[in-house]
Amino acid sequence: MTQTAKFWDKHAEKYAASPIKDQKSYEYTLERTRSYLGPDDKVVEIGCGTGATALLLAPGVGQITGTDISPKMIEIANQRARDGGNTNASFEVRTAAQAMEDARKADAVLGFNLFHLTDDFEALLASLHQNLAPGALFISKTPCLSEPSIGFKRFIFRGLIPLMRLVGLAPYVRRFSFGELEGLITDAGFEIIETSSFPAMSRYIVARR
Ligand SMILES: C[S@@+](CC[C@H](N)C(=O)[O-])C[C@H]1O[C@@H](n2cnc3c(N)ncnc32)[C@H](O)[C@@H]1O
């Protein structure tokens, strides 16, 4: 198992039990995302964590597959799906790179609070662009730690990340700005059709292949 998978496995139970930090922003994320999805759509969510978002989106789509690098996160997601009697959501252990393969059949690929944690975003975008059908959507939300709006607490946290990584208390974290993130998505060949920020430091981006 990779260091990244081990890190997230260790944090999965706590992650599952943590309340959503900004409920209003979360609900708006769901609302905007639902507005792009149809009842027959095949959707893939990468870095789905414990499956909460995929399970909330599931009633409005044909099929949703949640994928995550952490087996423990996926175990919790599958348990949640069983507990809720869900029939159109499934969860599988896959790295983001592996999940790009699933994009071939998808009408939309989602990735929330994930890409600042990956060290291969450019390669993921290239693979996604290669695999997605023309017209299919890539919907993401990414904390951008280079933005001035990150706030004092996160500013301090950002400075501590390298130290925390040394002792296994933080994962790899990339510091995007909104401009850099959007530039990479358009450079990969996508057309951006919606951007907004909720909360202020997180960029929500809807892009079309
Ligand atoms: C901050 S959590 C976000 C979970 C969920 N998307 C959400 O918004 O609540 C990041 C998730 O990404 C997963 N992850 C991190 N790196 C990954 C990678 N390279 N491939 C797939 N999943 C990854 C972690 O296991 C974790 O579940």
C-alpha cells in the first residue's frame, strides 16, 4: 500500500465522523452539481472519501461510482450504501490515475477536495481529456492555498505542512491559485463553463471536454 493510501486509511474513521465544516457551501456545491446531472447519467467520483457526496447525488443520476485510494474509506462508503439501501452507487479502491480509465463511459467525472492532494494533476488532466467523451463534464472543487482568502488559521497551517509531513501528520499538499488551476484545466483542452468560490478559498469549476 502507498504512503498516501496508508495516511488516508489511518484518518478514515475520524473523517467519517467529522461534521461538515461549512454546511452552506457544501449544500451549494451539491445544488450546482445536481444542476448538471441527469437521471440517466453515469457519474464517476474520484477521491470520494467515505462516499457521503456520491450517496447524496445518487438519487438524481443513473449510476454513480465512487473511487478512492484508501481501502478503509471505500469500506465505510460501501457500508453506508448498504445501510441506506442504495442501489445505484458503488465504491471501488482506485488511485485517481486508475479512475481516469473509468471516465470513458462517464457523462461526468467529479473530484471534490482532492486535486490539491495529488502530485500529478497535469497527468490526470491529460488522461481525463483523453478518456472522456466530447461533451462530458469534469466538475471539481479544490482548496487553493495560494489565495489570499485562505484566512489566518489556514495560513499558519500552510506554513506547518512541510513539518507535519515529516512526522506523518499531513499528506502531500499542493498550493494552487485559482488562476493556475483554471489555466491547467484549459491548457489540457477543457472549456470552463462555470467557476465560483464557496467557501472563498475553494474553487468550484465545471469544465466540458
Ligand atoms: C480531503 S478527502 C476528500 C473526500 C471527499 N471528496 C470530500 O470532499 O469529502 C481526500 C480524499 O482523497 C483521497 N485521495 C488522496 N489522494 C488520492 C489519489 N491519488 N487517488 C485517489 N484518491 C486519493 C483520500 O483517500 C481521501 O479520501
